Amino acid sequence: MSIGVNVPRKDGQSKVNGQAAYVDDLSFDGMLYGVTLRSQIPHGKIRAIQFDPKFDWSSVVVVDHSDIPGQNIVTLIQRDQPFLAAQLIRHVNEPILLIAATSRKKAMEARTRIEIIVDELPSVTNLEKAATGVRLYGEDNLFKEIHIEKGDLPRGFAEADYIVERTYKTGLQEQMYIEPQGVIAVPGKDRISIYGSLQCPHYVVKALLPLLSFSHPDQVQVIQMVTGGGFGGKEEYPNLLAGHAALLAMKSECPVKMVYDRAEDILATTKRHPSIIRHKTGLKSDGTLTALAIEIDFDGGAYATLSEVVLSRGCIHAAGPYRCENIDIVGRAWATNNPPNGAFRGFGAPQTCFALERQIDLVAKTLGIDPLEVRRRNAMEPGDSTATGQVLTESVATHKCLEQAVKASDYIRKRSEYSKLLPKARIRRGIGLSLFFHGSGFTGDGENRIRGRAGLQVTPDGFIEILTSSTDIGQGTETIFAQMVAEELGIPVDLCRNAGVDTNRVPDSGPTVASRTCMIVGDLVRSAAAQLREDLIKWLAELENCNAEQITLVGGCFLLSGQRVASFQDLAKRACSEGGPASASKTYVQPEGLEWDEKTYQGQAYPVFSWGCDVAEVEIDLDTYEISVTRFTAAQDVGKAIHPVMVMGQIEGGSLQAIGYATMEEVLQKNGWIENHRMTNCLIPTALDAPAFETHIIEEPFSGGPFGAKGVGELPTDGGAPAVAAAIDHATGQRFDEIPVTPEKIELALNP
Amino acid sequence: MTTEVEFCAPKNLAEALEFLALNRDKKTWILAGGTDIMPAINSRQISPLAVLDIWGLRELRILEQHQRHLTLGPLTTFSEMMQDPRIGQTVPLLREAAQSVGAVQIQNRGTLGGNIANASPAGDVLPVLAVHNAVLELRSAKGSRNVEFNAFYSGYKQSVLKPDELIYRIHVPIQWPQQIPYWRKLGTRQAQAISKVAIAAIAEVRGGILQDIRIGLGAVAPTVVRAKKTEDTLRGRRLDNRLIQAAGEIIQSDICPIDDIRSTARFRRRTTTNILRRFLSDLKLAHRGM
Ligand SMILES: Cc1cc2nc3c(=O)[nH]c(=O)nc-3n(C[C@H](O)[C@H](O)[C@H](O)COP(=O)(O)OP(=O)(O)OC[C@H]3O[C@@H](n4cnc5c(N)ncnc54)[C@H](O)[C@@H]3O)c2cc1C
């Protein structure tokens, strides 16, 4: 039995003893170090580039846009972002030139000897002015507009006893993975190898082919090094960085390493989209929601990157896990002259979830009932349908999560007790909750477009190698895949290992994003194992001259009518050397009946949802306005916890990111410049800022997931912020509709 | 083309002072624990031409307990301040302030001398030295001189330390049994945090009267400051609610905080008042009937 067991992590030992090799640990003979010269204005034209004549330019390699052999376009969704700005600068810290030298110091010295002469253009760096300001993108500065309609909104409002309206705002959030972005490009004859800290190796392949004017995917080899976290930040940005290193490597004909320091990483790479979200809600006096009108604006920054899909997920999650027949959601991702925003764990949902949950609290307040009651009355059940008209048929755990978290946290008693304390105490206490969901896998028919593949290979020593391009970025992919294969074959986890991620060797399983790895790729791995088992049994039946039905695989041994004939490992070895079945592979097949209309946003948005309820407790010191999140109870449904300890790790880690989002994480941006680009001032919570966590894993299995499992990666970042904000409301008697809620904002609210 | 940095790891103090004397015109930086200097070099805020590494100098790593004062070498680390019972018993505020610095790694490496010489208004041990009326002994190849800690800073990140001098000793008058210490750091988070406001104070109450009070404030002015006007208002007065209320207002004229990346002037003003009042109220409560 391997599923649901806390086996040792595959990557644990080497990370603890320091043997794990990150990209900066790797070097090659003759390797150069690359740096980037970036723009210093949010919008403008490059008039001239001046190289200091006193500098010995033969000692370094310089690349500009004219050195690009193929297309100067980062291939992703839209084709608007250049690898290197040619004439137009669209944001601060946009790459213009690349420089490589024998040391990083020398490359940086050369960089100081170059001057970019620019003509500045008017810029828009404020989301609220995105529509009215300068023309930046298309006709209307919109990267994407989405409209989701359900039922009859005017009728919903007509039926309402009350209508409540409110605007919510969320800020820019930095992923702050522990290892900054980094790659090494090693040039070859008509090919290039990229070693990098990244989430999506095949994205890099797709981005580099047109850049380098290569035609065959094998010409770009991408190898993932041990990666110190990503949280979405290494989803698409490595395309750009790998392109830069590749350009320097091709021109210099030397391996080139580019590793950002923390400041450059914070200044230049993508972050969570800031948002402004307007809610108008109709409700009956018994608490029933009759209408939900939601308008969402995201600041996409200067280039489209992943904004449209982030917006898409944000919109689909905007009406939350609540029953409502009349819904209207409008979402817009705007172009501005801020550095581009992109993927961050939760992918648009944390913003819209924050707004909705705060609105639900407002509904409760309007009716004079507890926020818990509104959620109890409206939480979805099987048979209900989401905003896109998706009817929920199985694996719905809203009420289970809600009741479990409420009971475990003693919410009801504390809510009334803290309310009584309110007027007197200097240390104010509050408790708040949130209810939320997160779709597992790609949106709509996305998985069908990716058609992910996974494979297994038997090695000559009788081990099973797992071949996928799913990257372990700290979340434990390697371990759970091995568990799934071991379970399916009935063999020890130690017999299963990962082949590593090298695009020349492993199939494209799709990107490591969208809470899809465990559920989608995991199921491919599991079914490949089932295939291998079947093939080995058939082969053994031929060898033994018997019927395949007489053979079973139990406890690592093949039994023929109950008698042991071979150990798994022995037969695997034999299969490998004697041309038996030594490999298996699977490609994603879309389940029957999945319907999704990308134009109308109607249909099955996700194969299934994961559900959660968070209860946060806070203490606020009215002398210093310090907020301390003292206790955090999470009940989250993941279908089946393949590795419970790692699931708890995901829940606690994601919750802490959400707590930081709610209370202290604030990237300060002024005129397109990020002002706090160091860990000392771009704050994230430390261990001492973390609450006591109480985590309850709920298991409401999904028939389409491996062993019932659904996604857990992003779910935990959705609910924390609104729960904390609700607790702060409760503690202070004020309403906070904008995050982060800093001590400074509490002071202002309490002393108007 | 790339600049060479002259690096000196002297064997003894005399060598160190000689190096300073010879390199006084250059951009020379003394390196103690390096917890301020290394990030500054890394982020290119400073680019030293010469570095004097004093970490290995035994002469600067001493601790002497005298009748009325404690003498500390500048290399005393925050961890030592937290752990050494001689410090904990005689200048408990130093222990408390050290405890609130950074986290373990910084506490093991960061030094008292470095905190002083770095001259940040947010240096956490500085309000403590201010209320204790510490004296700094500065030394150069030419000799020693003593400077009152409260006269050491001449402006934001500026001090009277000359390029050929180093901080040689820190003399801290010890706290008497009747004195009550108070420390409160308001940081940006619970660890690895720079102060938005820091307050150190010692007070003496007899018969309900504040016989003496000294208040040192960090991060609310260009340098660490003593709240002189507040102290004058409080000294010799009966500690009652009216006085506490008034002190909270007067302290506003002792400070001139700014808006910066970590907080706002408004927030710093209000919390300074709140923390002071909290301290005085607690003090009053503890001395009820005395
Ligand atoms: C992550 C982190 C967290 C931090 N947290 C805090 C905090 O919470 N509170 C706080 O106050 N500080 C904090 N600091 C700042 C720093 O740790 C302290 O200021 C520390 O006291 C500096 O001591 P040092 O020995 O490391 O100084 P160094 O970096 O070695 O030197 C600092 C300055 O002092 C000079 N100098 C050092 N010794 C002498 C001497 N004997 N004579 C003359 N000049 C000298 C140096 O030339 C330099 O200008 C933090 C720093 C980091 C990196």
C-alpha cells in the first residue's frame, strides 16, 4: 500500500544534505556570465544607444534585437512581447541589451558603460486610468474581455429584498520563491541546451524554436534543474530568460549562465495581477442570493503574457461555490505601462475569491445574521450549477468543509465571545471564515488541446522509470508519481523513480500549472502502470503457457493460481533483456460528454472542483495596530490525499501566502517602478508570523482522478485572505475591502 | 578595469589603526560582522576601495563588569548580549533589544559596534545606549577620546567618528535595582524586521512620583533621539492619568518622523504616543500604593 502513506520524499535527502544541484551550482568549461541592460522609463522610444569608447568592447559579447536569428517575439498566447526591445519601451526594466563576459562583475561593469538615449512618451501606470489614458494595445487597451451570463440578471434584482454594492481591491503580490530565476544555455551545432530553474520545459522549447529559427523540437533541449520554488513565477518567465541566455550563447559560441539576484528578480519578473472588483448582489430576506453582478478589472502590465487565462480563471471562480440562478460576470485585463503580470498560485482566483467572500460577509451584515448562516444557506450541493452552467454531479464537499472547519475552530462560540469583548479590550480578537473552491486542471477543453503524455520505462536492473515533463518544484511531484505507480503495480515505492525532466527524452505532459499535475498527469502515470501490469501478465502467461486470468500481481510478486512464479523485479529485468513489455505510455483522452464553449463561457469549466473552508483568528494590538494571525483552521477537500503530509504542507504553505497577501505583502509601485525590491522591504511572513495551523484533509473522491485525487496546489491560496480580513473586521468593528490590511490602514480606519 | 579592493585582516589592534591611518583618504570600510556592509556592497549602495576586517581582533571582543558600568568591546554580538548573564543582569535592556534583532543568523554575526557605527536611526540597540547615557571610546593611531553616545550622531547616517578612528569601547552605566526598564520594538513583522518605531526607557518611581525617567526613541527622527521635552515634563511629577495623557502629547514635539517605504509619519507619531502611554500606565499600575 503506497497511497495515503507518508513515504519519504524522493527529493528529501539530497535537499537536506546539500547535494541537490540547482542551476547556480552548475558550470561548464569556458562559461560566460550574462547580464541584462534594462529600460529606466515606463514608456518611450529608443533614440540611440551609446557605447563608451574608452571601454574595451572586444572583451565582452553584446546582443541586441538585431542579433536575433529568428523572430523577436516571446511565443505564448499573444505575440506582442519582444525578447529585446527594438524601438519601443513599454515598461520600466524591460530588457534592451544583453552582455556576457568571463565574470558577472565584468559584464556588470560593461553595462554601466552603455547609455540608452530615449524619448519619453506619456504612460499609464494606474489601473483606474487604463481605459482613459494612452493607447497601448489594440483599439481599447484590453488584452481580454470575458462575459459570463447565467439566468436573467434584471429578474434576479427584481426578486431581491435587498441589493448590496461594494468595490474591492487587491494588490500586487510577489511569488518570492527562495531560488531566483536562472538558466544556463549551452550552444551546439544547430542546437541549444537549456538548464534551468523552471516549471514548464516544453514552453521553453516552443518559445525558443522561432527565436532561434530552428525547425525541429529536438534542436532545443530543456533540462530542469532542481528548482527552488516557482508558485507560477517560473511558468512563463523562463521563456524570456532562456531566450536571452540562448542568444548570448549563440553569438559567443560559449555556454552562458544568467542567474538573477533578488533585486533583479523582484524588479523584472511577473507577479499577481492587482485588481479592482465591483459587486452588486441581490438577496432575499431569508438570505437566498437572487442575483450576482460582478465586474473585474486586472492590471495586465505592458504585455499580454498569461493575463487572459489568469482573467479567465478569475472570472470562472468569481461567483464562488454558491447557488445563484442569475449571474453576470464581466472581466477585463488591461494593458498598462507596468511590468507584465502573470501566473501566481491561484491564477486570478485569489482576487475574485477575496472580493466575493467579503461581499458575502456584507450580505450577512445587511441581514443581521452570521456570515456562517449565509454560507450554509447558499453553499452548492450536488445538482446545483456554477456560473458557467456546469452541473455538479459528484465530489462536492462545500458543506463538509464548512462544518468541519466551523466545529474544529469553535467558530460559533468564539464569534459571539469576541463580539462581547469588542468595546473594552486593548488587544482585540476576531474570527472570520471563507468558503471557496478551485477547479482542477486546465479550463474547458484545455486538456484536450494539450493532450498530455506520460510514460514508464523498465530499466535493465528491473526498476521503473517514470517519464513525464511535470516538474517537481518543491511540491512533491516525484514522490506522488512513484507512489501511484507503486500502488498500481503492487510494488515498493523504492522500485519507482523519476527519469528527470529532459525534453529530449521525456514526453510532453503539459505544463506544471493549473492544479493539474496530480489529477491529470498522475492519472496518465497510473494508467500507464496499469497498462504495464497487464502487458507483463500477458507476457508471463505466454512464457508459462497459461491463461492471463490465472496470473495476479500481489505484493511485488506474480502468482500463478496462487503460487509465486516470479518477483516483479526479476520479470521486469527479463522483459527488458528479452524484448518483453518494457515500457508503457498514455495520452490524455477527453472524457465523454465534456462540453465547453470558449465564446460564451458556457459548459464544463473544469473536470471537477476542490473545496475548502478557512477560519482565521486574529489579535490586534490597539496601541501598535499590529495584526497577529493566531490560529488558522483549514478544512480542504482534495478527493484523496496521495501523501497526507505533503497535502498538509500545501495547505499550510498556501494559507500562509494568503495570510501574507492579506496583511503585509505589498509590492509598492510608483510610476511603473517597484520601490521595495529587497527581502527586507518586500515583506513575506516569517515563521514567527505564522499562526498555529489546524489542517483537516477532507476526502470526497473524484471518479476521474487517480485513486480519487483532485488538485490541491492552488486551492489553499484562495481562501486565506478573505478569512483574515473578516477576522480583522470582527476585531476592529471596521470593514476592510482592500488588501493588504496593514497596521497603517487599521490606524487610519480607527482614527478617521 | 574592474576595481581592486584592498583587504586587510590585521593581526592586532595596532596594525588595524595603522591601516586606518594610512588609508584615511580612500573609501575605507571597517568590516565587523558584515551584516550591514555585505548587503550594502551587494546592492551596490557602497563600493569600498579598502576593507579592514576587524572580526578577528581579540582586543575588541571583551566584556568587563565594573562597579557602576559595563565595558563592552565593539565586537560583542547580539547573541552574546542575549546570553551573557553579566549583561542581562546589569543592562537588561541591551538583552531585550538584541533579542528583537533580525533572527538567529544575524544575532550570531551582527555586533554592537556595527550597530552604532552604521548610524541608522532604526538601529535597535541605539535607544538603549541613549537612555543609559553610554560613553563611546574612539581610538585612532594617535590615541583615544571619549564621546558621549548622545553626542555621537551629527545627522542622518552621520557621526563624529573620523576616518582614521574606530569604536574601541562602549561604556554603559548599569541599571540600579529601583530603575524599571521598558523596551518595545514595533517592526514590519515578527522577525527579520526593521523598526518602524522603537522605544527604550528607564524610570524610577517613589511614592507615586516619577523621580526620574529617560526615554530613547528609534526610527522617528533622522537619528536616534532622547525625548528630552517629555522627560522634563514627567520628571518629579505625580504619575496620574492626566500626566500620562499630557506626556503622550508632548512626545510629539520630541520626534519628527517621515513617510518611507516601511511606514508613514502619521503612523509613527500615533504609535509613539500610544506606546509611551502604555508604558506609563503599566508603570502606574505596578506602583499603585507604593
Ligand atoms: C537580515 C538582516 C536583519 C537585520 N535586522 C536588524 C534588526 O532587527 N535591528 C537592527 O538594529 N539591525 C538589523 N540589521 C542590521 C545589522 O545586523 C546591524 O546593524 C548590526 O549591528 C551590524 O553589525 P555588523 O557587525 O554586522 O556591522 P558591519 O556590517 O560589519 O558594519 C556596519 C558599519 O559599522 C562600521 N563598523 C563596524 N564596526 C566598527 C567599529 N568597531 N568601529 C567603527 N566602525 C565600525 C562598518 O564600517 C560599517 O559602516 C539586520 C541586518 C540584516 C542583514
